[in-house]
Amino acid sequence: MKAIVIDKFIKSHADLHISEVAQPPPDHVIVKVKCAALNHVDLLYARGQHQNNTRLHKPPFTLGSEFAGVITSTGANPTSKFRPGDRVFGNALGAFAEAIAVDEKNIHRVPDGWSFEGACGLGATAGVSYGGLVERAKVREGEWVMITGASGGLGLMAIQVAKAEGARVVAVVGNSEYKEEKEEVCRSNGPNEVVVLEDGWEEKVMDATGGKGVDVVYDSVGVVGSSIRCLAHFGRVILIGFAGRGGEMEKVAMNRILLKQAVVIGYRFGDTDRRNPSENERVWKGLMDMIDRALVKPTVYKEKYYGLEDVPRAMNDLAARKVWGKAVFHVAEMTETTKSML
């Protein structure tokens, strides 16, 4: 079968290539991948710039972590809750391939009424946003939550999760040539205020909260140092990642944390699943309840990507900060029946 394999770390997305690899082992749950979603972490993994590249993900490995498709085999597990033909989405390394072998705990049924295209961006993104805000930051009704990188897949899902919990949301988007389009996308997801990350943005956040500051900062970009300026005293910072830093880690003056008596929380969704799987079970139970109540929805980027051949183009668009929501590419051949399900 075909897959995007990283046999050595790349310098350019043009270095990505399609490889012929063995079919997944039959003793696992096998999913035929219909759609896969692109994440910032894929850019880092491909270049060897992620902390997991030193321990967990060393070449050779198949790129990609979010997917949706159809189960073709449940392996040797007679008690599996899944059956061949089930439509599922999930999170596992190796999604940029025609098929993937997964552990049952890493897949879920595609919600009623959802397409493969919409569901494929749930596997990691939705779990990170729900787990970070609900499980770790303990967001409460009426609190102010500031979400950085708000127009991305993580950010838009975080807006919806925070609103579903009854919070008031300030969405912060990057200052780029695409900012107006990204502001519009953010507004369509219901935040109370949208602020562009430009000179004086912290004052705008303070104004939006009546001078109090936000109770929670959800940061996936790497602007904790600036965000603390608009954090309320005794506030919480949930640290998700450093997508705006090109693999470089942010350094924060610790006296700022002390002066605000702030609580800084690091959150790694994948590592939590390895160390405390019961927490992730709670995350998925709560998240699927939100989905069933139509409190969260997918936001798929306008550009269409077809086939593994289009992965480099999609990665270039993401790296250029063109993308809002989830960049999704269709892995399986596009038959008329498949198109009707997307």
C-alpha cells in the first residue's frame, strides 16, 4: 500500500515522497483511511523538530496522526465493539497512508450526520481542546477564556468547548495577510471578542474583560509571556504547544507568573493517554456528549487536497499560515458514493 514515510528528516516539504509499504498486520484493527487531517505537529515531526522525535518517533515512520475511514478488519479480537464496515475516526501515528493499524481505544464511531472530511479532524484536536480546558484548566461558567491561535483547528475547537461550558471567550488570531479571513472564521464559531495579535493587543483583551483580565489562557502558539499581561490575578494558563515558534521553545520571565500568582499547566494529550488512560476516557465521554448535543462542529479549510500526492502542498499552505480550521486531504479514490459521504 502507499504511505508518506519519513525515512530521514526533511528540509523541504518537496522532499516528501510516497512509498510502497507492507499492509498493516492482520491481528490489529485495520482502518481504510478515507480522509486525514493535517496538524502543525506534522510539520515538526517531518523535520525532526518535535521533542517526540528524540524518543518516540524516529525514522522510519509514517507521517500523520488524525484520520477517518472504514474498518476492514477487527483482527483476532472476538469481543471487539467494532465490526468491519463501521465508520470511525481516530488518532494514531501513521495516518498519511491508505490504511492504518490501530488500538481500539484510539478510534471512535463517526457521529451521526458527520462526514469523513469533518470527523477526521477530531481524533487529536478535539481531545486536546476539551482535555486542556475542561479536565485541566477546569473552566467554569461565566469565566473569561482567551484562546491564542484561535483560527486553527485547535483554536476553533477550543472556542466551541469553552462556550459549551458557559465561558466567555476572547479569540486571538495571528497578524498575517490572511487575518481578515481568519477573523471571520473565528466569529462564526461564537466568541465574545476577536483580537488580532498586533501591537496593543493585550490592552484590547483587557478592555473586552472590563479591565479584569481573563481567567484562563489557552495557548497553543507560544505567547505565554505576553498573555500573562492580560491574565487576571490567580488565573490559569494551559500550555498546549508552540505552533508560532517554528520548533523554538518560549522563555518566560518567572517573576510575571509570581506577580499574577498564576497557575501554569502543561498539557500533553498523547502522553496523558500513555500515563493516565482513565483521564482520556473521561475526555472522550464528555466530548462525545458535546458532539451528540451539537455543541461542537467541524471547520474544514476551503482548499481541497486529493491523494497522498497533495500532502506537500497542504503542508506548504499550513506552514505559510494560510490555513484556518482543519486542512483535510482525501486519501481514498473519490468515487461518486464516496463523494456523497464527504
